[in-house]
Amino acid sequence: MDLDKIKLDAAGVKKAYKVVKAANAGNKKPNPKRRCVNCGRAMKQQFIGLKYCKCGTSWSKESGYFERSPDMVFALERRVTKKGKNSIRTKQVPVIRYRNSESNFNMDDIEYE
């Protein structure tokens, strides 16, 4: 339907609105929720840049999708982003660490990537 041929009365304006809406239907924003590749559920955010699903799949900005294992430890690490004259800016970045043994958990047992 051509917009030039539509009359400018109330019914014509409704028709024009429908034509424009139909033309822009393909330009919708994508769903902002990241979906799990295994089960299709919406993933929940654990940290900025790290999301997880109930089925055991996680997604990180750096490495993409991966399966969680029981020896993984997710933590936030502070990294310096900008050093100024009088101040230092830090960012908290998600890090994945691994335990050495399954028995009692100690901070000394963690291997850093």
C-alpha cells in the first residue's frame, strides 16, 4: 500500500500507521537476555560479564559458553584501569579459579590463571 494514496481522515491515518508499523516490524531490538545453548532458558547474571544457567552452563565475555565443574571458583578481582596524578581507578573483573583438592577448601589451594 502506498502512503501517498491514503486520505488524511481518521481512517486513513490508522491505515498509514499500520503500513509504517508493518514496514518497521523487521527492525525490532533483539532480546537483551542471553539464552542458554543447552536448555534455552534465560541466563542469570552472576557478575558483570559472567552469566549462568541452572543446567550447568555458564557464559563469560572473555571465553564464551562453557560447562561448570565442581572445582571451579568464581571470584571478583580488582584490576587497575587508570593511574592518575592523585588517584588510582580500579575495576572488578570476574575471574575463574580452580581448586587443587576436593577436600577442605583453603585459599592456598587456588590456582590462578
